[in-house]
Amino acid sequence: MAKCELTGKRRLVGNNVSHANNRTKKVQNPNVQKKRVYVPEEGRFVTLRISTRAMRTIDKIGIRAYAHKLGIDLKSL
């Protein structure tokens, strides 16, 4: 199961419903990628499994501000 380490995004579970109203299980996984992110305050790289939406936010506001917003300590990663 794919899970974003920063945002906690998980897979969604639902049903495919046919025209005859037959229902079968369907799973939608988030787009999670393995990414090395540089933390300039600590002078090191951190490898994370993060969603592409989180990657875009990190590019926009930075890893330190994003982790602070989510209440995550980067030293534990």
C-alpha cells in the first residue's frame, strides 16, 4: 500500500458499478514517488516517499516551511 510520508495520503477504496448495477471493488492509489529532498538548514539530503502534490508544495514554499505547517520534525526522518 502506498502512503505519503508527509501528508499521509492513502489509497481510496470504492466500487465499479456496471450498467447492470453489478459492483466490484476498485482501488485508487495516490501518486507516490521516492524523492531525495535537500534540507539546507541541516546541510543534508532526506529520502522521502511523497505524493506529487507534496512535491509541488515543497518546490513552492520549501521543505522546512511545509514540514512545520504539517507539524513534522525533519530530524526524525
